[in-house]
Amino acid sequence: MRRWDSPEPLRWGFVNHDLKRTAHAEFCDWATTYDAHWLNHFLFEPSHKMIVKELAAVPPGRILDVGCGTGELAKRLALRGWQVIGLDLCEPMLHRARFKLNGYTGSVRLTVADSEHVPFADKTFDVVTCANSFHHYPNQEAVVRELHRVLKPGGQFFLLDGWPDQFIGRIVYDLIITQVEGGQVWHRESHDVKVMFKDAGFDRVGQRRTYSLFPILLTRGAVPQ
């Protein structure tokens, strides 16, 4: 993989909200066993494959993976020629990612930051991805606006999270996943996510739903040219 220079960080966010502090502590504790958790097989891996499939027709460029965790999606993207910045609030998760991504240091960079305060300039990235972390964000509308800011004109945002609209989704996400992940998460219904995208300025907003063991929602939007 060819080496590249990551954009220069401009500003750093802070863990300034009770829900963020709770999630931060939870994921720091979870970091060493995260990759072995049953959610990886039944939810995270199918989610990553779904995003990679969506990106198959997009020429590789500069991509920001928000909530990158231990770097599994970042690794898949790097293998397909993307220049990846992985962003996460939890430094122990990024320690695990650095170990796993040791062979991809020329195409992946990792940074600790808050998704509400992405430390990069306007119009920096061709694509932004966010898989399975959005439900932990207390100010979700602000995050969508911020990710719109760092995308180039024509750039695309791929947001993947649980799909709680129907009965099975409510059971899975409002009961099971909420308990597994500490009881302070918020999976948004598909209509709400679409409204967030449009309010933030995205156009060509579309959604695709699929099932692994769990129902999954992928929302895609583009920054106007």
C-alpha cells in the first residue's frame, strides 16, 4: 500500500457529556475482548461487508471511518485501496487497532477524537463511514452535520446502525442490544435518520435494509456538487 500524509488535525473534541463518558468507559473496558464478542460475528461483520459492497463502485480515495473501534472495517477498506483515517473516542480501542493494522501503516491512520468535533478541515474526505456506533452518540444531528462538513462536494456518507422500526428490531435493539451495551443507547428509526441527513444538507439520500441475525439499516447520502 502506498504511504500518504494524513490531514493536519485542527481541533479536538472532549468527553463533555454524561452519555459520552459512560460509553467511553464501557468501550475502554471492552477493548481487550471486543473482537471475540458474539456481536462481531452476528452484527459487526455483516455490517462491514454491507458497507464494502456499497463502496465497490466508488473509486478509492480518502475515507474517514468514524467510531472505528479495533480497526476491522478500516482494514477491509485499506485492502481495497482506500486511504483511511480511523477515528474513535476510546484510546484502548485504537491500541488494539494499531496492533491489528501493523501491516497497513502506509494506508491507515488512527486518531482519538469526538465525532461531534472531527479534527479535520472542511472538504477533506471523499467518503465517510460510520458503522454500529451511531446509537451511542447523544447529539446525533450534530454528528451528521459535522460529517457533512468534512466531506468534499460529491462526497458520500454511509451510516450503518440497527434498524428498530419493526417488532423484531424493537426487541433486538431496544431490549437486547441496549442491555448488552449498557442501557444508554438510542437506535433511531429509518425516517428519523433520513430527516437528519436531509436537514444536514445531504441529497440523494437512500436507505437499504437487510438481516443478518439482526435487522440492519444502511443510510447513504451525498454532498451536493
